[in-house]
Amino acid sequence: MDTSFYKMHGLGNDFVVMDERRGRLDLTPARIAALSDRFRGIGCDQFVLLRPACREGADVFVRFFNADGSESGACGNASRCVAALVGREEGIAAPVLQTRAGLLGTEIGDDGMITVDMGPPALGWRDIPLSHEVDTLRLPLWGEPAAASMGNPHATVFLPPDDMTDPRERGPLLEHDPLFPERANIGFAQVRSAREMRLRVWERGAGLTLACGSGACAAVVNGVRRGLLDRTCRVEMDGGALSVTWRETDGHVLMSGPAVQSFRGLVALDTYPR
């Protein structure tokens, strides 16, 4: 039997979204990886599952998976896409998403921009997590990255403005460093001013993507901690720009940007390996 799906993206960071709110689908990690394959499947950076919310105040429970089938706790760009989808279906302007990282409040603006409250970052070495105690502001790795968790582990390398480092060379090595027991997303940031940076992200399980919402949030947090950025910053990535604010009053990180539905389709799940 064919199963429907949505193909969506935030600044080119693309997702396959499937709906389990009315019944479970036979989606194993191997099958998710096969569906995410750009040559033999539908193709996406991350795979998103919708389930009925089981926490008071939430409108939907969202699970995020990397393209290799491993699960992630959060995804900022995908959260905006889910907010757009659920908001349109339910006719609500501020859907609340239940995730493994907690409840994420969202707000759909009149201009179509969607803001997600990503919550406060985790900055302790155990919470990111790291394999042993180190200074999370300067890790003892190439580039001395700063580390933070936005529901998933991130490390941000701050490069000089004229640096030509290719994330595809350094990204995989840092992602799999033993210091990251759950691997990590690696950001390569170039600060242009206190309110603007250029960012490219090597995402664990997906590789170099056009944009990474949680990576943009982590990069701003780490830039503020380093004294390089103001608390509100424009983050330019290959696929476009996000606005990120690390709010001083409660420590929450707010991320604003677009969400686009590319198309809706049907897929024969039983033709994919389990």
C-alpha cells in the first residue's frame, strides 16, 4: 500500500515528513536510511515523523532522524516546517511541538516567517555530551571549537574571515572524534560583525547541508560566549539566512526563518528494505 509523505525544506535543508498520528508505519532505521537516500529513495537531509502528542499543551510529537537512520533530539529547520504544516492543518498560529529535547513553542508570522523557541542551550560537558571533562568554550581539538547542545551536540570552529577551510575535509574527522560519544554537528563560522556571521555546517549522519537551524543557534550561543557576537545575529548559510536571538532574560534561543513545502507524494514502503 502506498504511503503519503511531504517533502519540505528550510533554506534548502530538506526533509521527508511522514505522519503516524493515525497509525504506526513500519519505519525501521534501515528503512528510514533507504528512504533518505538521494539516489535510491526519496532523498533528504533529515527524516521527520509526526505522532500524537502525549504531553499537555503540545499539538504534535515530532521525531527527527538523520539521513543514516540514527535519531536526533532536535532540528531547527525541520521544526519550522512542522510548525507550518500543523499550523495550516489545524488553523493555529502558534503550534507547540513535543520533541525529545522538550516542548518547542513556535509562532507563524503574517509574513510567513516562523519563529521557534529552541529553549536554553546546554553548556556543561556532561549535557552536550562530551566523553570527559574539558572546557566547553575551547575544546582541545583542531580549531579549538566551542561546544553546546541545542537538543543535539554542536561544536563551532571560528575561522578567520579569509580562511578557505573545506568543511568536507575537517567535518568528518571532528564529527567522529572520541570526545563526542554521540558524534557531533560541526559548524565552521566566520564572524563578519557583532551582528552577522557566515556559517557552514557538517551535520552528523547527513554531511554538508545548505543550512542547519540548530547549528545556527549553537554558533550564535558560542559566539556570544566567546565575546564575538551580540545576542541577536543574522546567520548566513549556503541556503539563505536565519535570525537568531539568545535571549538574556530566560536564556532561551529563538530562531526565525522560512519553511517551504516542495511537494506531496506517495511511496511504496514495502519495496524498501527493513
